Amino acid sequence: VFHRISDNGESLQKYGLKNTSIVSLLISHKRREYIFAGSRSQPTDQTKGILYSTDNGKNWLQINTGLTDFRVVQLAGDSLGFIYVATENGGVFRTANPINK
């Protein structure tokens, strides 16, 4: 679960991905409504690896193709729109295409 601030920082509200161990969040520089979440979940968990939302966190999908370790420890993005994923034991991965639709 992550918390979203929607009232100028006066309070937090739970916002998506309940019962998921999120360790890193990244908001796209090119598309602010795109949010990426890195989970440290086990390979058997339903919400594992990298999850993303294209609607400011209302709905989430997984993008784990090519990922060999689903225990994400950090997400980072570059100015071209590529996303880098550091994992616990699988190394560092990069998206095949930039996220700049």
C-alpha cells in the first residue's frame, strides 16, 4: 500500500496495491500519470516485480517480461524515458523501450 496526498499535504489516504510490499516508486517524467512500483515480493506472489499504473494509481498491471528476479530493491528513470530496475540477486535491468508515449 502506498499513501497519496491529495489535499495540499494535510493528510494521507491509502491508495492502491494493498497487501503488497512496495519498496520503490517512480513517476514518469514524460507522463506524470504513469506510476511504477517495485515490489520485493516472492515469485509466487500475485503482485510481484514491477507494477505500473497509467491512471495515477487507480489500476495496476505487471511488467515483468525478462525479469529474472522479482525482488526489486530500486527503480530509477532517465531523461530519455528508460526505466532501470535493481533487483536483490538478479542484477540491473532496463526497459526495452522508453516510457514516453
